[in-house]
Amino acid sequence: MSDNRDWQKDKETIKYLQSWRLDPGGTEDSAAFYTIENDVYTDTKADGMLLEDARTLNDAFLALEHYHKQYAVEKAQADYWREATRQGNIELEAAEAREQKLKEAIKKSLTLYHYDGFSDEEAVEAIRDELEAVMASLYPVMDKEAEA
């Protein structure tokens, strides 16, 4: 089903139809709709309709109003979840970037440890410095909390 409806126009139509009231009429099989504004009768609409048709039309008015409200609720929920998903994706991408940066730092640290030009103490110090720098860049809040 296509979503090409003009929902604002539908809303205006529903508002207009909310002023219609079913008048079963004076005869057995006849009915009409009339409009009210501020509890005052204003105009007769669809006079002389078969009562069964008028009731069906009245039910259709009520269903239209109900489904339009339901659409608005579901659209708001869909919009909420769309935004939540977008935010989640942004956070996921940031976490993946942090993970990649940590992997690279670990690989670099392992390379430093196995480099022949360093003593064990120098390699450990270089690894520590590298990991501390990466951690500080990834988690600056944690680094500031450690200093406090």
C-alpha cells in the first residue's frame, strides 16, 4: 500500500466530519446527517439516505477518525525508533573505531617488545607509554578521573 495520502487534508476532512451527526429521521427507512457548531444545528447533509446506508457511512466516519489517530501514534513510534537506531549506529561506529585504535596500539606494542634494539625495561616503558597515550585519547574522562 502506498503512503501517498495527504494526511493533513485527511485530518481536515476528519475534523469537518466530526461536526456531522446522524439523524435517523422521522420515517422508518430514511436518515440524514446534520452539522452542528457550538451545539447549534447548522445544516442538513445527505438528506433522505437509507437508514442502513447512513449508519454504515457514520461507522466509516468513526473508523476513519480512529485509523487516522492510530496512524499518527504509529508514525510517532516509528520516528522515535528510527532516531534511536540512527543514534545507536553512530555509537556503534565510534566503538568500532575505538576498538580498531586499540588493536593497532596492541600490535604496535607487541612489535616494540620484540624489537631487538630495546632492552626489556625500555620495551616495557615504550609499550606502557604507547598504551597510556591511546587510552588517554580514547577515554579522556577516565584519564582525568585517575588524576583526581
